[in-house]
Amino acid sequence: MIHQKNLKTVEDYINSIDSKWTKLFNLIHTTIKNNIPKEFEETISYNMIGFVVPFSIYPLGYHVNPELPLPFINLGVQKNYISIYHLGLYNNKEILEWFIQSHIKEKGKKPDMGKSCIRYKNINSFPVETFTQLLKMISVESYIKDIDILKTIYNNSYQ
């Protein structure tokens, strides 16, 4: 099921997941919750579960829409896969390359991904160890620094 806009809480989102995705979603969600730096806040963001930099830490919010907190990771159920939107990968080429190589070592193949979206279709495809390490690599402070640098480079039009 692709989620509807009326889901207001993380619990609502989790309760609405089609049973065919429950095990994989729970594995990914638990991996994120147990390993992401505690300064990131879990919420609903872009109709998915999001882990964001709260306004109390970064009051400027998301430059695309300053009324929203700065997104870091979003986790969503799509029609044919579960997607992880990891903006830390999009912002840091060295960490992206590490992630790809580590994914290959753990799972024997490159991840199915776009610029910041990683797609998983079954529980055996998700690299728990690689993703756990990835979550610990990017602090709130380093993420904000990368965002601010990119905004400067792209003259505040970075998206």
C-alpha cells in the first residue's frame, strides 16, 4: 500500500502497513531506531516515517520548505518495495561510496538505489550490519555542516 496523506503519527503509519511488508519494514525501522544518533527526531515527514533534525537544533528548517524540519532519513512502503531516503548519502560522496562497497561485501551486489533512495524488496536483501555502521557515521552536527556547505555552493538553491 502506498500511504495516504491522512496518517498523522508513526504508530498510524506502522499500523497501516500491508502484512506482506511487515517483517522487512520492522527490521529496517528497528535498525534505524536502535542506531541513529539520538538527536534526530522520529516523526511523519512527506507521508512517511521520517528522522529529522528538530527545530530546536536547526531552527532554519528544510531550505525547500522552512516550515518543515530538516529531513535526514525517510522510510516508506511503496507498491513494490520499501524505500529508504537517506539524504546523508546524497550529501556525502565518500560515505556513499563506502555504503555501496560495504553493501556489495555484505550482500554480494550493489544496492538498488537512486540519488538518495535505496529500495529493498525482501528481508534477505537488507544489509543490517552495513546500515548499522552507516547510521553511526553521520552525526547531526556533520549533517548540518554538509547541508550548509551545499547550500552555500548552490547559492541556497540546493535540493
